[in-house]
Amino acid sequence: MRKLVVFAVLCISLLGLFSCLEGNEPVWFISNEPALVVANDDYLIVKTVYGRFVVPEVAKDTAKVGDFLWVSFVVDFGNQFIPNDTVATHFSFEKINTRTIKIQEGGPMNDTYIDTISEVSFYKSILNNVFFFEFKHRAERGQIFDYEIICNEDSLQGENKDIPALYIRSKKTITGTTENVTDIVQHFGFDMEPYLSKYKDPATNEVKLYINYLAGTNEDEDINEKQDVYATYPNYPITLKME
């Protein structure tokens, strides 16, 4: 029998979504996407920007309702066996932490968040006003980091100096167990509701982000102090159309 295979690719940062058609039944391969746990009664059920999926192969008590996960999975629409639900298989995940943005007028940054970040990737898959990032560090294997995001309303950026600066900082919460330095990659979410309520344009429903992250330090010889050096996320400002 002749098979027609059609590949449709949607790319959002590291996302790969493939649809393969044999007859009329598509198969989706979804990778590197955030998901929100919305139920765990009979099965674990997650919500992504692509819809709601039932995950029967994962124990329902693996995650709590309200937990955020970083997921990859397959949806075979020709092999759906739970009525009125969409089943996801080959489900892999990691739990990710979140933190609410802090809005302030100037003032000192938290001096415990002092570890540098090598690279930042922003994902435009937004769930419940939580924005998701991938962070890369050069660090000892096994280290785990925590993050904060601060909106400094006294520091305005952008061409018209009308976008408050956002600063992302990190700190180690678990120290590495080896001296081998490698690339550490972590995913993290920030609840941006306080920022959206103040800075989303009600006429266009758009919000702009000017993101800076702690990338290094410089020694100020005049005052014998280290000063933070921030890198700005490329293609700034980020403009998002909120639903």
C-alpha cells in the first residue's frame, strides 16, 4: 500500500512539532515544551499550548495539580484508546520551578543571587501567565540553580526609554559533586501576572519585555569592588501578543 507522509514543522525556539499523515490519522511529535498539570484523578492530565493531553503511562501521583513540567511526547491520533480524551505516549518530563516577578523602584538587588548565566533562551509558550526560559551555565557537574526576575521601574530601556528593565539573576542551591566543569542546562518559569497587569497595552493586548541577565562581573579598581555585568537578551525588545 502506498503511503503518503507529510511533515509539518513548527519551530518555537527548541520546539519540534511534526505531523505525519498515513491516511487521515496524524502523529504529533512534541518536544521541549512546558506543560501544566491540570488533573491527576484517574490519569495524569497536562495542558500545553497545543491542547490537553492524558498521560496513562505515567503514575498519576507523579506530579501535583498546578505543577509545571518540561515535556516531550507523542500523540498518535490513529491509536486513541480513552474516549473523549487525547492520549499522549512516550512521555518524558522534568519538573520545573517557578517564581513570581518582583517589581520595585530601584534599590539593591538580592545579593545572594550572584551566579552568572552563560546563555538564555526564551520560549513563547505561555501558560497561565507563566513565561518559560532555558538557562545555561558553565559550572561543576551536578550543580542546581535557582532564579529570580526583577522589574526595575526606575531603569527604562528601549528606543523611547519607555520599557522597564527586567533583570534575571541566579544562585546555586546545590553544589556540584565533581570538579569537572560542563554546560548545565535548566528550565525555569516566571509568573509575570504583576508585570502584565501594569504594562500590558489594553488597546493592543501586547506587552514588551527588555530582558537583561547577569553574565559576569568586573573589578572596579577605584572602589575595590566587583560590579555586576548584564547582557541583554538579543532581538530586544520582545513583543508578545497576549490572549
